[in-house]
Amino acid sequence: MDLELTPEQTQLEQAVGSIMKRFRGLERTREVGQSVDQGLLATLDDNGYLDVVRDAGAPEGVLVVEQAADGAALAPIAARVLIGPLAGVTDLPRVVGLVDKPSGTMVRYAADCEAFLVIDGDALKLAGKDDVDVEPIDTTLGAQYGKVVVRKGETIGSSSADRLRRAWEVGIAVEAGAAMLAAVALTVDHVTQRHQFGKPIGSFQAVQHRLARAFGMATGTKWLARRAAAFPNDDFLTASAATYACEAAETAYTNTHQVSGAIGITSEYGLSMWTLRLVGLRSELGGKRAHARRVAAARRQMDLSHLPQPVHPLAASSH
């Protein structure tokens, strides 16, 4: 598998990164609040980046979502750019919400969503904002949330729910991986500049070990997510990526906060813009346990007959 980006992909990554530099940071967060950053969405839309999966492919969509998550984008970029198209739905408005049960789900930016992709049993439904009831919910998860109850919607396919679920698992992993890497990078900068006992706290081995572990797991998430995006119909790969992302997100959250100080400090220098989102991502689609159950179910369905079968040591010694 070729892990190198093509020149065109590198240009795409750089172009979206350049856009994100104009829409990131604490000042932008305070300006927009917890609502959707419509200016960012309009800029991405005008440059064709919201439809990059349709026009180029899933790897390009991953790059856009990674750059958006790295920049702590105040918008559900993954749902619009990557998850919808991977689920086979490309004609979507700018702000899309994801619903895993029609009877009530916490959805990011629910009040601003123009459409919702809904898992309803085995069916995938597309609901408009007039087809749902939204109850705002106060959270500390770095985005506006609402409880969404779906009253009606257009059925896209009788067996399309699994396709949306797999696409959503990919989106969770892609977004979490990029957010973790951004959080670790910011924390490294912080502990390099902050001094205790006459030296940077980043020079202490205990701090280095925590950040090294967080970085390693974040990088693992990134590559698992990219592989899952390349094979979005593989239940084992997509669920594995989401499961690992949830485990890694917990480690990254804990370790970056531990070496930074109290939550007030992490809010002051911006770390919580990424880490609080990780908390929200870890709860989507039922969270780590639900993802892990899907990993186990997919494993049981695999044909492993071509692999060497294990031999019990006692059985081997009797011959």
C-alpha cells in the first residue's frame, strides 16, 4: 500500500490548511461561539472542497477532514465532506447532522443543520430540518448540541444503514486522529515554554513519556482511519478504526491535560478546543464498547480457513 501523498493530494492538503489558518484559534472561537462557522463553510464550498469525495475520492476527503479537525473547525465538516458521500449521499446542503436513532440522539450543531442522515433500523433516511424536532442541550463539548427526534424522512435504501454506520466510524477516526495530533502538538509547545524548577517541564521524563504515548496512539489512529477510508465497506476495518480512536482519544485527553495543569489553563491557551471535542466523538454511535462489539461481530464473519490453525501444546507433544 502506497502511503505517500501524490503531488495533487499534497497541494490539496496545503490549500485546505491555508484556509484553516484564517478560521482557527481562540479569537475565532470566541467570535463564532458554539454556532456553525458559516464563513468557513462558504469558503470551503466556493473552492469545491465540500464535494471533494465526489470529484476526487475518499483519500482526498480524508485530507480535508484532517485539516479541518487540525484547525478545530467550528462546523460538522466530516459529516458533509466524508461521511455522507461514503454512505452514498452526495447531494447535501452545507450543514449536515448525524442521527443514530430517530427516537432521540445528541447531534452536533443540531439547531443549524439543514439536513440529517438518519440510521433507522436497516434503513438510511434523509430528513430535512422541518422533519425533526430539536431540543438544545447545554454541554461543554466545544460545540452546540441538540437532541434530535426524527418525525419523518426520505428512505435512501433498505440496507443502507450499515453503509452510513461504517462511514460514520471512518469519520470518527479521521476527525479524532487529527484532533489528537493537534492537541499533542499544542501541548508540546506549552511544556517547552513553561518552566518549573528552573527548566522546561517538557524536559522531565514523565512528561515526555505521557506525550510520546499520546502521539503514538494519535498517529496510529490517523493511519487506521486512512486505511478504513480506503475500504469503507469492510466492517472490521471501519469498526476497528473507531474503537482504537476512542481508546486513543481517552489517552490523549488525559495525558495532555495532566502535563498542562488545571482545566482553566488548558482553556486559556486553547487545548480544550481539541480535547473537549474528543469527549464528544467518543460518545458517537454508542461509543467504544459499541464499536468493539462490531469489531467482534465482523471478526466472527471472516473466513479464516486459509490461515494455519493453532495446535494445543499438549496435543502437539503427544505425537
